[in-house]
Amino acid sequence: NKKYLMRKIIVHLRGGLGNQMFQYSLGRALAEDNNCELVLDNWSGFIRDQYRRKYELHNFPIKARLIKPLERFPIWIYRIKKRLLNQNKNFNEKIFNNLIVNETENKFLSNISKIQINKNVWLNGYWQSPLYFNHHEKILKTELRPPIPKSNKILKLGERMKNSNSVAIGIRVYEESDDPSSHSKDRKIKSPQEINSVIEIIKKKYQNAKFYLFCTYNSPFLEKLDLPKNTISIFSNNEPKRHLDKLWLLSQCKHHVFNNSTFYWWGAWLSSLNHNYSDQDIFVSDNFLNDNIILNEWSKF
């Protein structure tokens, strides 16, 4: 039907890889449910990014096309209008023949399923909840599966992770931010003691557990964690290739403990490609900004 094919879901992408994956997932689910074309705005949300983050979804076998320059016009007019008039965002607003759908609260917004998609729809938000897309879990676990690394060293490490009681400890300290607590719900940062209490549970449950520590850099925070001496530390900066290899390694690990990082969230979510949920212990910090990010099968701490 030509009329249906003309309608577009346009995702206004921004943030790091974890956030881009959440934004894509909502767009993909809505496009699938409404027989629309999925378009990714891979430019507008990055040109003024203070952390110099870039579009990274081109590394995955996603089903979407990139936006054309003229198609960006509505979001730019909308943003200029909001800035000049100093207006608050409403859940949905019309501009020209487009509907801008804004994430107005840090929780799952169920009314997104009630949107009448009879014009082009822009998704403007982070949308950090699997409730938006878990009915298309199979599709997304295919399209967002990280590419297999080329390095033999990384492949061998991943094989060891996959075939043992491996535990990924994912720590995000937001070292690049002037205010790390702004990334946490109620500005509460998880302490080393809180993380250690979960590490202790895993140590007691799995005598043969092998720990892998993931962090962007060797933060002093990590020295306060009660990890075994044979723990392998995996640091990486934001180079795209290392980023992808790190996500692949996370997906090979069986058990997961992580604080408020969407990147580590995706590593745990994708790990069910290699392990059964029922055999996994996944502990997630309860200070994510979005209340509805944690799966029922996971444990909060």
C-alpha cells in the first residue's frame, strides 16, 4: 500500500551507543507495528554533543535508512521554536505535516501505543525501557547483536566467558561529566560497599566464578571493590571498534552486575543470546533515571 509506505517514523538520535540502541528499538518496534518506513536522524543530535559522541548504529545489521538533509527541517524548526519561546515540551506536538513525540517523563509512557500514525512521526527522547519493544525481542536481538571481533585474543577470551560461570562487573563513573550524580535517579551514586554486597552473593553462590571488570578507565573507585586477585580488567575508551568488542565480550558473560549505564544494560540483555535467563544472575543498580528499565527476571540492588 503506497499510502502506508509514505509514512515515516523518524528517530532523533543522540547520546552514546547504549542510548542510540534504546532509541532505535522503539522506532523499530513502532515501524514494525504500523507498517512504516524507519528513518534515523544521525546528524541533528550530534553536532553540538559536548562529549563528541557520534552515530554508531551503522555497525549493526539494522533495518532503517539514514535521513536526507531536507528531511531534518521539521526538527530544526521545532527546536528553534522551543528555544526562542522557552516553551515546555508536550507529549505530542504538530509542526508542519509532522508529529513530534516527546519523552516527557523518565518512565515507560504507555500512551505511545495510542498515537495515530497518519503523518510522519518524530521520536524525541531516550526511551530507556524494554517495555517499548519487548514484543519484538527476537527481531532486535538479531539486529543489535554486536559484530564478531576480528582479534583472536578477544575471540578466545569470549569463548572462556561463554563456557564458564563468568561474571561481568560493569562500572560507569561518568568521569567525563562535570556532575556525575546528574546521571543517577535522585542523584544517588552507588557506593563500592553496595556493589561489594552483590559481589559477595555471587562469590558464595558460585565457588568457581570468574570475574571480569569492565570500565572506561582505571578509576580509583575500582580499588574499593572486593574482587578476586585473578579478576581480568577490561578498560576501553570510546574508540568505536573497542566499544563494539567490549559489547560483544559483555554479551558472552553469563552473570552481570552493573550500575546505571545503558551500555552495560545492553551487554546483559544481549547475553541471553548465549545463556538461558533461568541460569543467569543479573544484578542491576536501582538508580537508573528511568524506573522501567529493569527486566522482571533481573534483581535490583
